[in-house]
Amino acid sequence: APSGRKPLMAGNWKMNNNHLEAIALVQKMAFALKDADYAAVDVAVIPPFTALRSVQTLIEADKYGLQYGAQDVSQHASGAYTGEISAAMLAKLGCTYAVVGHSERRQYHAEDDAVVNAKAKAALAADLTPILCVGEGLEVRKAGGHVPHVLAQVDGGLEKISAEQVRRTVIAYEPVWAIGTGEVATPEDAQEVCSAIRTRLAELYDGGTADETRILYGGSVKGGNVAGIMAKADVDGALVGGASLDPGEFVKICRYRD
Ligand code: PEP
């Protein structure tokens, strides 16, 4: 439950939904969501790159309050980087967010903290809000090393990012063992790490910056468990994978107060 920070519910679709399926899903969500929902929470969809243009067209035409963003962004501004998408291209498409350092990118594409940091900086330079993902694997959690592990990722991911920029950044704590496994962290687990991240922001920057920066939890969030997680002081929203593909479930998550 944020103090002055507007909660964010972001649905990471991963590699699901072509551009036509994306239109159908956004229409269902947008039909259910009302002005009161958008006033209470920022709601974003994070579709595959190929669906961003149709999502933009739909949202602009119908004046839906939904935001959207991309699942990844190039660290480079332009040029000979075959297959990459620049932050400027995403900004031009009306994206608000770019996810950087998702655990699936770290795991399958060998992205380290330096690459994640470069991507966050590229996003910020184009006025996108990076959603910087951090989180420990099961072995680290079992050994009790999760807090230092996550704080090292925060330090690396925020290298040479200013206080003004970090206030425009969203940090998502996603324990890898809880992603797509149905194994949700307890609200206390989420709070422990989100609060440690906020304390770290106060050390790296200042208390005001730490207070303003949004920190999300991600990992098997559903309509049935979101309220307990959102009740925690340092959890400002959720990054939602599987449940964001079901419009009814995602709308329930957005209405966690009800
Ligand atoms: C994610 O991948 O960001 C995620 C949180 O996935 P899920 O909700 O499916 O665990």
C-alpha cells in the first residue's frame, strides 16, 4: 500500500498474443476498466513488439486510460544492431514503459547488470519509464542470501542513474522461483525485499527519492493473492505474467481494493 505513490499494475504478456489477439484482449480489459480504476491505479499492458502498434491505435482511438510498454529495449540508440528495437522507436509508438532485466532475459539471453543498466539508461534517455527487474533464484533464497543478491542487482542496474531519473524508474522485485511456478512469495517475503530496496535507494540517493520511487512485486500474482501483497507498506503494485493474459483476472488484480 503506497504512501503517495500511485500503484502500478503491469501485465507482461511475454511471447503470447499476435496483434489481432492483442486487440481482442485490450478491448475486453478496457471494456471492464472504468475511470475510477485508472484514477486509483496505473494499468499497463506489456505486449510483444509486434502488437504495440495495434495496441497504440486502439488505445488512442478509444481514449482508454490504459498505458502500455515493451518487454525489452536495445541499449543502443540506432544503427547496425540487427533485430534490436530502440527506445526512441518505442517512445514514438507512445510507450510509457520498457521492461529491462526480466529474469527470462537474464537467463536465456545472458543479460548481466551492466547490460541491464545500459538498457535502463537508454530507456530514460528517450523519456520511457524503465521497469527494472531484480530477483534471486531458488538456490540463493534457500541459502538466505536473497537481500544482498537483490541489492547488488539494484546497485548494478542503477549505476550512473541520477536521483531525478530513478524517480521516473520502476523497480520490480521478482523472485525467480515464484515466476510462472504458482509459488507466490508471502506478503512478508515481498515486503522484506521491497523495503530493503527502498532503504538502499535512500542510501544511494536520498530519502525523498526513496519515498517517491515505485517498487513492484512480481511472481504468480493473481486476483486471489494480490490484496495481501498490496497491503504491505513498500509494495507499490505488481508485475503480472500469466494472470495478465486473462482479462477477468487482470481486472480483479487492478481492483485489489474491492
Ligand atoms: C513475470 O514474468 O514478470 C511474472 C511475474 O510472471 P507470473 O505472474 O506468471 O509468475
